[in-house]
Amino acid sequence: MSQLPILKLATHIVASVGVSKVVNDMISNNVNSPQTTADAVKIWTGSIVLGSMVAEQASKHVSTRFDELAAWYASRKADTAAA
């Protein structure tokens, strides 16, 4: 599975972008328009922090799943070779 690192990276990128979009959409749909520049900065900063926190957890999840897939594939390949 030499293509696994490339597939894993691509999935991380797509997941991070998707998570950031969802977080930004949730914030824009549930936060009133900022009245001051300070409010706009607070909302923007909160969006970045929340997006990065969720993206980090999504990245950990993707890594775990890919590692499980790689282990399953390796064991299946070993079982096939032994048979």
C-alpha cells in the first residue's frame, strides 16, 4: 500500500477544509452581525480556534482509521500469502 500516505494526506486536507467550512457556517448562522471591530475580531478568532480544534480531532480520527485499514490490509495480505 505505497499510496496510503498520499491518500491519507489528501483525506486530512479534505477533512480539515470541510470541518473549517462547517464551523464557519455554524458561527455565521448562529452569531449576530458584529457591531464593532472588536466583536468582529472576537468572532473571527473564535472561529479559527474552534475550527483548528475540531480539525485536529478529525485528523486524529482519520489517522486512526487509516492505521486500522493498513493493519487489516497487511494481515489480509499475510493470510493470503500463507494460504
